[in-house]
Amino acid sequence: MKKILPLRLLLLAAILAIPAMSFAMDKHDPPPGAPLDGGLSILLIAGASYGAKKVADKRKKNAGSEK
């Protein structure tokens, strides 16, 4: 019972703090836009290349095991 009481108090404090945090934001200022420049396209190309390599390696492994 002694372990449950601090956990319940922490949970209660978190539940009571959530509405206070949601009202703390200023609704009048628009959020700054995230720049979508070359970095994002490089990450997309790198991810697609990595995925294509994984697929090719898996196909190559499966073709070798079928023989």
C-alpha cells in the first residue's frame, strides 16, 4: 500500500497539470513554419536507397536458397 500511494499522487498531479499546460499556449501567434529544404529530400533518398538495398539483398538470399 505504501508504494501505491506515491504512484497515485503522481498520477493525480499529472492529470491535474495537463489542463494547465494546454491553456499555457498562446493561441494568437501562428507557429513558425518548418523549412523543407534539401535536408529532407536527402533523407528521403537515403531511406529509399536503404530500403531498395534491403529488398535486393533479401531477393538475392532467397534466390540462392531455392537452388
